Amino acid sequence: MKMLAKSFLVGIAALVVLPASSAFDINAINVKQVSFNDQNDPELDSDARDVKINAGGVNGSDCFVYTSQANYDLPSSTYSFDDFKIWETCGVFDGDSTDQLTNELLRGDNTGSEIRYVFADTSGDGSTTCFLEDAPPTGFSVELLSRPSGSNTDLTDTSLSGGARSSRRCDLSRDGTVVVFDTDDASLTDDDRANNQEHVVYTQDDGNSFIRLVPDEFYNATDGKESISGVVSGDGSYVAFHSNIIYPDASLTASETYLWRESDKNIHKVTNLKGKECNRTLMFDTLIGLYGIDKLIEQDLATELRLGNAGTQCNAFAAAGELSQTGTIDVKDNPASISDDGRFVAFTTNFESATLRGTLERPTPVSQRNLFLFDTKLGITWNITDEGESEGGMPVDEPKLEQFQCLTAPTSFGGGAIVANRTACSERNQIRQSCCWQRPFFLPVVTNRISGNGESIVYSSDLGPITDTGIQGDQEIVHYHVPTGIRTQITDTRNRDYDDFFPSISQMGDAVAWTSDFDYTTNEPITLTNQIFASKLIMGCSRDTTASNFEASPDVEVCCEFDNLNLDTAGKGKVKEVTFVLMGDPDTLKAHVAFSDVDSDSDEKWCAAYVEQVRNDVACSLAVPKESVVIVDDATDCNNWTKDQIEVTLLFSKNPIKKVSDMCTEIQLQYDDTNSKLWTSYLTKTLKLDNKPKLSE
């Protein structure tokens, strides 16, 4: 079937993350509509959601797999409009002609049985799709579709248990060989789990066998100990999931994120939430310190039980930067995401989880759900989102919170009351920290997805009080480039009723899709009939016209690439050694590397990966070929590295792009300029102050 591809230009706010401040620039970016209302009867309101992106189109172009009620050109007498179906739309970015946009029905019910198909995922080339079949009254089964054969495999079948066992969301490896999903069907792994106990299972043989990801030594056949939300790497070698199992140094009350390795079936705990849980006793003691016990008694707050679960106080004190033991939102609400090689795992929580920050980056409060990125090779957890700070470098102050929150404060948020203005907020509520200028209720992140190459993350956010464009409760789509720290705002409705949410991203990070409450083609709300929209970002290097990825005005500035580089054409010049000194504790970082407790060579691999990342950052900062920045023979010997004294020596060598002398001059100038790319790149942002790169021959 063919239909018209609609497009428009929407304001895009591009945020470059700087050490001491943040700034937005408004540009223009092309956004196109992917899904549409029903074509047979436009008066029907069809809903679309849960989009994923593959490269299965013509010449590897982007296609979109999603759930929709629309029939498009299917006969309504055969396919029920009310039932959700799985569609694939291709040609979205190929132009505006009706001949270029195609829709293919991947799965739908034509039996009149009111079967719904939902929560699809797709392989990288689109040849394999997994999804859930909801067949009332038996529940959700997992299916796997292969193309072009059209063969469909039932990985699970709830009808066999009379609906007593069902499955939830599936995730498919990019190569299409592995499916992971949540299920309470104990028969798949032949265990004795309690009724309704969910676990993530793994299959790499089209459902002929299954592996429960929680190993037997940590498995507990009780209602309360589960694993959920599995996401799989590109070839199935790694799976990230959430669980509340009993595990060394795991929180006893909060779910943690784990990484499973197929080669040896070991698991590694990604998060470290223990000891950061919200503590009602601590909150009560803090209130006593602030107001005195007599005032608490006067206001009917005489015991800690009067605080409920103390979540309100935990969030307020975290936003104020007063306390760190204030976690209330663990990881389980939303799935993590994982890069194709398994190096990066992104997860969300309001438990403070960052283990390293840029040298010039001030700590930011973590009061609401934030986005964190765990580097399995380097043992670093970065905080990607930012709750901001006041002019004096302190956490967000009351005026900023009040301006952002009080005009649109809901009557309740997160299970607690919010009083919307100073006149109405009683003394008791002020003491309880439940007024709109005290308790934060913005959304730094809701859901996220990392690109297959691990270089981009897309997430939804209301941008919080640190921006001029954020609106409380208005979810917008944001793109984050991992190597350079560039943050790019994709959507900008500035209306809390017009959310953009559930984003997805392509393997290379240049295509982003999401579900929207707003129809950008008509500038009208579609809050009851959400549709899928997509953006194609121009990602390139503008700093050297000879770069193979040169773009004069890219949407996202990335590292320069140089194909077919001929080093024999390099100009004359002496090779220079340059020594960089970086912050961080080598022993702590190595201890956090995934599976470091079972891999005997993990220290050596960490050292090599660390030096290679510094090399990449320096080459990217200088916009030169990586081949012109060489690792010296003993650079990966990190035995002499100590805390905040990590010394990495690299060679600047001859190349056809830039003279060695110019590279030396520029790297020192960039060190002096705290807004330079050297200070915003992935690892060199941890350079040590007052230790200028040292040059020697």
C-alpha cells in the first residue's frame, strides 16, 4: 500500500553540555509522520505506539515497526478496527511522494476473535520480528515472525495453561538470533517458581530451549524475587535486566540492574543502590533538626509514622542537596537499554548512581528519575541528565523550582499531595516539604533507548527547571551524543498536554522515532489518537572539509572521520610525545568493570580500554585522524597510576590533515579553554586541573 509522507519543520533546541553552564540554540529539523489514522474511515480514531527502527528498507534505509489500530487499506469486514496490529512502514525519509511510503501488515487478526498484537521488536535488517499475541481470555504469548518466508513461531502459548501463564514484552538481538522476554511460565525453564513470579528467559533456537537469566545460586522460588525487563545486545552475548534477587551487596528493598553474559552464564550487578534507600527515620530526624520536636508535635507530626513512607521528604531534601540517602524510585519502572557490543547499559533511577564526573562539572541533585550510563569496560557510571544548579553553584533553589512547578502543580504527584501556591500551603505542609517550591515533580527522564553503536541515547524529558523551554509535565524528545556530550532537543511543543514519549533510535543513532500527543502536520492535538513521528538527524563533522563525514551544518556535531587515509602524504614534522593527567581512582574503576571478579585479565583489558578511549577523545578534540594519535609502547601499563594521577602518554605523528606542531599548540589551547571539546569529550573531561598536557620529543 502507498500513502503520502507528510513532513514539517519544528523548532529544535540544541544543548551543548558545558562544565559550568548550559545554553540552548534553536535550529530547524525535519520531522515526518510515520503512522496515520485509519484510511478507510478517517472518522475512526486509530491509536499507534511502541515504535522500533530497522534498516530493512531500500539500500538499508530506515523502516519502522509499531503497533496500531489502523486498518489502512485492509477490509474492515475482515480486520477489526479496534484490534491492535503490527505494521512496518518504510520509505519515510525518502521523500514526500505517495509512491515512496509503504505499509506492510506483519501481524493482525482476521478471524474475528478480537486478538491484539502488541509490543513488537525488530532485528536490524527487519527480517525477524518478535511481538506479543493477546488472545482473550488466555493472555499474552510471544511470537516470532521470519521474513520473507512469513513463517511464524509460537515461542510461548498461554492457551496451553488456560491463561494461567503469560508473557510480557520481548526484546530481539539486532542479528535476529536471540529473543528475551519476561514470563511467569515455569514450564519453559522447568523450575519451581511461585505462581505469577516473572523471570526473564533467553532463547537462541527459536524457542526449542530456554535459559532463565537468574542463575540457580541466586534463584529463589518465592513471589517476591523476580527478574524483569530483559534487553539483549546485538548478537545475544549480553542481556541487561532488573531484579530484586538476593545478591552480594544488593539492596534488600530496591530492584537493581544486572548484566548477564552468555559465554559463561554469569551475572554482574550494574547498579549499586544499597545504602541509598529513602530512610523514614533519617527524614524524621532531619525535620527535628530543622524545626524542633515541639513544632512537629504542634503540627501533628510527632512521630515518623506521620510522614507516610517519607518519599516527599526524601525527594525534597535530595533536590535541595541536603542528603544523599534519599532514593525512592529504583530501576524497575522502565527497561534499561544496551549497546550492540554490550559495552554500555543505560538505566533510570533517582538513586544517586554516578561514580565519576567531569572535573569541571558540579554535582547535580538526583531527586527524580535520572538517566545513568554504565560503561562495562571502564567501570564508570555517568549521570546523563541534569537537575541543574543555581547561579552560585548550589542545587536548584526555591525560586527556580517555584517558577517551573507552582503554576502547573498537580493536586497530587507520585502518590503525595502537592500544594500549588504559597498562599494555600499551610505551615504543616511546609514542614512536610510538600509545597510546590519544595518537593520536585519534574521529569528529567521517563524512558530511554541507546543506539546499537553505543554513541547516541534518545530519551523523553520535561527538561526540568534548568532550561528556558521546559514545561512541567511536558515530555519532549532529547538526543544525547555519548562521545562528545552534545545534547540535542528534538521536539518542542511547550505544552504539558502534548507529550512526546516512548522514543526509539536507529543502530547508528541518526534516526529517532517516538509516539506523540500532537500532530505536527496539522498543528492539532491527538491526545486520544497518538501517532508515530520520526526525525532524521544530520550527524557530521563541520571542522574539516576533507573529513569523510563532513557536513557544513550538522544537527549533531560528531567526531571527524577520515576514510582511505594515506599517511605517506603526511607533511614533515617531528613526532611529539604528549602526556595527559586525568582524575579518577584506578582501583575503584577496575573493581566496577563488568565481570572483573571472574575474569583474570580484566585489569589489563581495563588499562588498554582506558588509554584507547583517551586516544579517541584527543583525536576527536583535534579533528584529526585517529591514526595520527599513537599509543606508546608502555602506555597501557597502569601499575603506577594512583588516584587522581592517571598519566597517559600519546604520540602526535605526521598526517595529511594537520601539522604535528599545530596539534601540539591546539591541544594546549584547548586545555586552557574550559569550553573546548577536550573538556566535553567522553573521558578527557576528567583531565586534572593545573596539569597542562606535557610535551616532549
